Amino acid sequence: MRKHIVAGNWKMNTTLPEGVALAKEVNAALAAKDANCDVIICVPFTHLATIAGVIDQNKLGLGAENCADHKSGAYTGEVSAPMVASTGATYVILGHSERRQYYGETSETLREKVALALENGLTPIFCIGEVLAEREAGQHFEVVKKQIEEGLFNLSAEDFGKIILAYEPVWAIGTGKTATDDQAEEIHAYIRSVIADKYGKEVAEETSILYGGSCKPSNAKALFAKPNVDGGLIGGASLKCADFMGIVEAWD
Ligand code: 13P
């Protein structure tokens, strides 16, 4: 059975004290219940080591929001996969649409990042998704297929099996406009078929595919009820413990 996952993406939010307080709050909420899914928080680089020291990673996974496409060296301001791993974090979001859009990330650099993440024992949460114009032109299927093929299909089946995918339609991110549960199911099922064509049905059935884009407690249950939606990657609603836990509880 593939994993059900609720992962938070804090993006560029919270100072270190605010982030530590939020992580402690989520950690305490999870200690008080048996969550019916894996729960992960992906936080700014500056927060990783401190948060790793205050949470129980058996109950709350910890990840970065990006890593560099080089192992080490003269890349001022970058943070490498070995650095992330050395904080105690075990996940890393890669290829988020904001990174692709504002920081020029391409499939080529993402292949390097994925390889370095895997080499360093980090589980990539690899993001794909179309922009509004592509959805309106009916190109969303081919867009996500290309992103998966170019970013991930160089991997062996064994390595691909370590990836968590997140489908995030760009038009739904931070807009309050969620994909309907039927829209999500349609494209998640398609994504799974693309994986099956390349790696076989078994690998495809084991791959967790998360939905991201204005997911909140009020719509999470309907989204997660769809057979091919294995959880969520949560932006805004991961910044309030009660909202985030409301989404975790959608799996109860
Ligand atoms: P929102 O939940 O704020 O729409 O963000 C989604 C997202 O980009 C998660 O990676």
C-alpha cells in the first residue's frame, strides 16, 4: 500500500523563533494522536537544524524546500544536499513551481538536484503542474508528462520508487482556487499511468502522488477520498497548527 502523506511547505515564512514555536506546536499535536498518514514539514534552511532538535521525527518528518544542484564548492549562497542531510532532515521539495518560475529551475538542474538528494539519503518531494494558460489550452496532461519525463525518467526503477510526487496546478497555488476533486483525480490517475508505462504497474501503484494548491481543512477530505490522491502538499494552511492538523485529520 502506498503511503498517505500530508506535507507542509512553509515557503519563505516565519523567523527562526516563530518557526520553532510552530514546529513544537505541530509536534505536540501529533504526539497526542495517532495520525492516519505520514506528516512532514518542509521549512527554511535556517530553521532545519534547530527544528530537528525539537521534534520527534518518528511522528513528524522534516524537510528542506530546495537544495543545490552541486555537491560543494564556489556557489555562494547555495545549500547542498549533504548540508541539508547533516541537519537531520530527510526530505527535500524539488522543482516547486515558484523555483521554476522565479529562479529559473529547469529539468536539467532538477535532475542534478534529484540525484544529489538521493545520494544523500533525502527523499525528494518532486513538484509538477501546469500554469493557467496551459490548463485553458487543454495542455495540462502533456505539460506534466514532460516534467516527469525530463526530471525523473533517467532514474532506475529502484530510485524512482523513492520519489514522492506532488501535482500542484500553478493556478491553484495561493489563489484560493482549488482544483476540484474530480480534476485532481483525473490528472493524478493520468500521472500514475505515465509512471506505469515507464516503470510498470507495481512501481506506479506504490508511488504517492500528493495534491497541492489551496488545500485546506474544508476541502482536504473530498480530495483525499479520491483513489489516486494520496495526500497533500500544503502551503498557507501549514502555517497555522490548527489548519494543518485539520488537513492531517482528513485521513482519520
Ligand atoms: P497553497 O496551499 O498556499 O496554495 O500553496 C500550495 C503550495 O505551493 C505547496 O507547495
